[in-house]
Amino acid sequence: MYPKRFDRGFSMVELLLVVVIIGLLAAIGVPSLVKSRNAAYRGATVAVLRTMHTDQMMYYTKNGRFARLNELNAEFHDTFGTTVGSRIYRGNYFFIISPSPSDSSLKTGYNILAYRTDNRIFYPAFIMNQSGAIQTLLP
């Protein structure tokens, strides 16, 4: 008769093979996940800019001039994010109106710049004017 073997569990080679397969899947999947997340941030930012344009037009109709961002955010109950001075912070993006507008310059137009801050990676910024045209500013 053959002696009974009490080998239970996995061998070291089998465990190493599983770890290598998981590492390969992660190496393929994580960059795609990061790209998708950044694309979602960009899409949300463009959507916020379009909403800002619509609300700017309503503000202009009501007040005879376009709004500063803090005025716009207050008028529409902080729907655009958190007001920080003259900027609005939403998600990973800052929105600023440039240049610092006077009441007379806001009667003719505005430019809103949306940019993302991160010290390691350059992200595209967006700029929108009073016509609602959105341009991408690539780094």
C-alpha cells in the first residue's frame, strides 16, 4: 500500500502564479480607471460651465450685467460649489472669472476659467466667454 499523503493547501509556485496574474490585471486595469475618472471630471466641469452660462444669461436679464462668480453662486444657492474669495471650488476644479471684472465690464462680457490643481500632473483647463463657447487649454 502507498503511504497517505497529508499535502493540503497550495504550493509556492501556484501562489506565485496567482499573484503574478493579479498584478498583470491590475497593471492593465488601473491606468484605464484613472483615465476614465479624469474624463468624468472633465465632463462634469464642462457641464458646470454650461450651467453657469445659462445662469449668467438669467442674471444678465434680471440685473443688466453679468454676475461675478460669488454673486452667481449666491444667487443660485451655492449650486456651483464652495465659494473661496472670488473663486468657486467644485470637486477638483477651481472656477475664476478673469480679469477681475468691474460692473461696467460685466455689462459687455466675461471669461470664466476652470482649472484643476495638482503638482504632479498637468490637466487641461477650460475657458468660457459670454457667448457660451468653451475652449480647452492644453498644458
